[in-house]
Amino acid sequence: MTDDVWKRDEVESPCIKICVVHPEARICTGCLRSIEEIGAWSRMGPDERRAVLAELPERAAAFTKRRGGRAARLGRR
């Protein structure tokens, strides 16, 4: 018996198993893919998947912007 394991040669999903969809942006805050991209991922080809992955760092910036926290609520800046 051999130790060869069949592996698929495909672009891995960016899913990190923290699935919370932003209600307005309709983007998962865990992997940063849109609902449509998540649903279509298994049917996408490698080039389509790489294109989505290339956009994720830019999307991350939109979800990491601070809104001011306590200082903003108290009117201080």
C-alpha cells in the first residue's frame, strides 16, 4: 500500500470559519468575500479565485477603520 494521497490542485478558500456577514456591505467580516463570491467559490476557476483573493486586502481596510471610540462619543478628538 502506498502513502500517496490524492490532492486537488486548486486555490484554497480564504475562509477562516468566522462567518459574520456585515448587514450593509453584505461581506463576511471573517474572509471578506461577498455573499455572491462565497456561493460561487466552488464553481470558480483558479483565475477567478485569484482575482477575488487579490481584492481582499483592500476590503480589509474598510473594516478596520476606527470610528473614534469613547473619545468621539464624548466629543473629544
